[in-house]
Amino acid sequence: MYVSKYILVLAFFLLTSVVFAGDTEHEQNNWIQQSIELAINNRFAEAESLLTQRLTQTDSSAETWFYLASVLNSKMNYYENTIDAGPYLKTLNTLLRTSDTLLSAAGYNSALQAKALFYRGSAFGYLAFYQSKTGSYFNALSNGLSSIHDLEKAVSLDSTLYDAYLGIGAYQYWRSTKFKHLFWVPFVNDLRLPGINNIRKAIRKSRYSRYLAMHQMIYVLTNFGEMDEALHYARQAIAAFPNSVFMRWAYAHTLYKRHEYPQAIQAYEQLVQLLQSTDEKNPSHLVECFTKMAEIYQKINRPVYSRQMAKRALEQAKGKALSVEGQESVQRATNYLDLN
């Protein structure tokens, strides 16, 4: 299901926007803003080229390896494949080494320690996410715990590291949601509200990750049941990034969760137009859009339109190499076709 996929993608991609530079260095960090915006707008090849050129020509610091890892992570999840797994894992290993080197050189400088811990914690987080997708669940759990330990230690050393609150908040919320049936057990705490507040802090305070935090907050709030605030953020997100597949999915999902079905159908139709026009194409995306519209038409008792959308989903799938999610959408579309 694409909703859960993009939650996970952004739970780690959100970490891509930390900036430790002061205001005097803001102009020097334009490349960071550029790489983030390219990735949000699903222009991964351009983002990757920008960062690899920087690594080759001017800057092989942990910071640049960090942003390259984030782009490769988002690209693989957008395409729902592991074609870039080799370069991605190599990038993470380099990031871990450079972060450890930076941490060793930091001495008693708490700001540098926080910076190094942020990079290392993020690398562990990316690695945990990849391992969870490829079935290495024990290693994923271990690296996930290492990630959150480093991120929490980083903000304890530097409380102004606002972008780190985003990763911490996402972890707190989704982990608590996964184990909410165990809240009655001692030592199993409900951290959903602290998680939401940490993401809010990132939205208010972070320099570059405001909209990434907004995207995460949309899924958090629709899960939590705060639909009005979710719609508020969704509208801001597509106003800022109208050509972002990530943001368009979040907006359509919000309307769907609010049961505003005519508006949701319109949002999915707009998403279809975007997916058809973008250079970065994953055929499974269109299959899911048409399947979702078939579902909505079924909910509002429009069986003829539901059947039409299901047919379009199956037409899009024909002869295509689909992801696991795409194959699941085909099955759902077939079910809607059978109902009508």
C-alpha cells in the first residue's frame, strides 16, 4: 500500500535536511536546499548528479555523503526496487566511517559531537530501513536502536539541532502506534503525543526540512485522527511543491481519510496527470491511483465508474514489471472488477 510505503520513505528521508552552519554560511549551503528540492520533486537523477559532482570536485565530507545516501534511499523507494543497493550500501559505509572520524576529532566540542552523532545515527537509520525491506529484521532492529540512540544523544548535546527532532518524533509516533495494544504493559509507553510535538518542533524551527516534516505530519495526523490539521498541512505542501509525487500522494490520502470522496477523486486524477508527465516513472504508481479511485467509487455506490477505474488499473499493469505493491494493486483492481 502506497501510504505505508511513503510513511517509511519519509521517516528516513526527512532526516536529509539538517544544517549545522550559521547564518553567515547560508549562501554556501544552497546546494543542500537544491538537492532536497530536486528529490522532493522526484528529480532524483539531477539530485544524484549534483551530489556526486560535489564529492568528486570539492567536498567529500560526511555531510555530502549524508545527502547522497538520502537521495539514493528515496530513489529506491520511489521505484520500489534495489537496483541502486550496491552504491547505496557503499555510501552508507563511507558515511559511517567519516562520521566516526568526525566524532573522534570532535574532542570536547559538543556541537561537533552532535553533528557527528546526527550523521552516524542517520546512517544507522537508513541501514535499518533497508534491512527491514530485505528481510534482515534482527539487524534492522539493532541498527534502528543504534540510530535513535545517536539522534537522542545528538539533541541532548545540541538542543537546536531541530531537524533531528523530526526523525526522533517519527520514530516515537510509529513505534508507539505499532505497539499500542501493549500500552497496559509496564515500561511500554505511549509516545505518540511527544512524537507529534517533536515533529511540530521541526516544522516550526528547522531551516530546510519544514516541508519534509509537514509531509510526515500529514500521515501521522491522519493516523491519529486529527484530520483538520492534516488537511491544513497537506494544502501547504502541494502549494509549495505542486509537482511533487510525494506531496500529491499525501494530499489525496488526506482527502480520502476525511471521507471527502469527490475531492479525493479529483486529487487522484491530478496525481495521475503528474505521474504521466514526470520523467521519473514507476508503472506501479498509476496502477495504484486507478485502483484507489475504483475503491472510492465503490464506496459511494458508483459501480460503473468503479469498474472503469479497475479496468484502467489492469490496462496500466498489462505487460509491465510491477513492484510487490503494484501486484497487490492488480489483485485489488481485479476484485473491484468482479464486484461489478
